[in-house]
Amino acid sequence: MLSLHTNAASLSAQNSISNTQSKLSTSMTRLSTGFRINSAMDDAAGLQIATRLKAQTSGMTVAMNNTQNSTSLLQTAEGAFAEVTNMLVRMKDLATQASDASSTANDKTAMQAEYNALGQELYNVMTNTTFGGTKLLGDGSGAAKGTLSTSMTFQIGASSTEKMSFDVSGNLSTLNTALSGLSANFSSGASTGATELTATANATIGLLATAIDSVSTVRSALGATANRLDHVNTNLSNIATNTKAATGRIMDTDFATESSNMTSSQMLLQAGTAMLKQSNSMSSMVMSLLQ
């Protein structure tokens, strides 16, 4: 129908151009940003899923840092205990030597002096080993207790349930008691009149053997936990990688498909514009009937 007031062809062409322009704008936005979803209107459900996955990935990245920091903490403590073991072995050697009849009183006095110095250094290591400025071991007296003197909780995942508890406070207390019992110099001040080697060298051998076993127990627990944290870190890395890939499949633009969509929209826009121009000439056809 030819009408002067309503140009149906023009309205149809305008509607088509509007839809094509919207699609073209969407394609150009996706190609310029690299994301298929740039607002919730693009894919509401997809955005919700991708946001949840992104939050999980971010949390796992932090958890990976946690496991590495925790591993460093445990390795620092284990390194300190390794030196404690070395000193205890040396002290045991001195006690063994002092127990022999071939050692004279002067020999034992000299050995006792070295033994005293080692006792003081044991106290120094146990009380002054720190990690991040915080005491790590402690001497078990209460005021100088360190991080390992209490139960610890490691956050090893992105959710509140992903945590790992570690507690060697009991073993550390046993070790501190053993160290206190084998050297009068295991204190903040220098002790005088110590007689571990000059008077009770043979009995001291047994105390030192017990102390060495106590250190080994703590070191074993530290090593096992550090290995577990290493496996946790590897697993988190695998999960994070796959989760990032899943997020990318939802959020990222498929450039091949979107480029084709943009080209198609550009051609349709050109065609629609040409048809709109043609439809606008229909009013002249109405006027020709009145001539």
C-alpha cells in the first residue's frame, strides 16, 4: 500500500539498521577489549560463573604464596635445629671424652669451658632465631615462647575449610626441658660452677643422647610438614591453571568468529542504508499519482 503518512518500508529498514548497528557495536567492543562478556547484559549466567572462578583463582594464588611462606618458616626452624644438633653432637663427644680415665682434671676443666660455651649458644639459638621479626623457637619459659611453641594453622586454599594444622609445641617443650637439664649455661646469663663434665660426664652422655633424639623428632615433623606444603603448592598450581583456562573459555573473545560477525554486520549495515535511501523515495511515487 502506498501511503503518504506511513512509510512501512522505511520503518522496516530503520529497524533492521538499528539491530545491525547494535550487533556491530557489540562485535567491535569484544574485538577491542578481547572479552566476550563486557557487561552482565552480554551473558548474565556466564558472568556469574566467571566471576566465581576468578575469585577462586585469586584466592588460590594467595594460598600458594601462603604455602611458600610457611615452607620458608619451617625451613628456617629446621636449619636452626640442624645447628642445635651439631652442637649437641659436639657436646656429647666432649662428655664421652671426659668420661674416659685418660682425661685429667685439667683436661676436663678445658672441656667444661667449651661445653659451657656451647650451652650458652644453644640458648641463643633457641631464643633468638626469628622469622619475619618474630621469635620462632623460644626457650619454653613463657615470656620468650616462639611461633612453634603454639599450635599453628596454615591457610592452604581459597575457602575457609582449606586449612592445615601443625603442632610441635609438646615436642618443643620436651626439647627445652632436655636442654635445660644437660647444661647449667642454658640460660640468659653465664653460669658459674657448672660440673656436667668435671663431675658427671658419664651421666651427661645419656642426657645428650635424649636431647639429640628430641631434636630429631621435631626436625622430622618439620620436614614432613614442609613436604606436604610443597605438594599442596603443586596441586594449587594445577588447579589454578585449569580454573584460569575455564574462565578464559567463558570470558575471552573468539576472534575468528567475532571478526566474521563484524564483517557480516558491516555488510548488512551498508545494505540496510541503501534500502533506507530507496524507501525514502517512495513518497515521490505517491505525489506522482496526483499529477
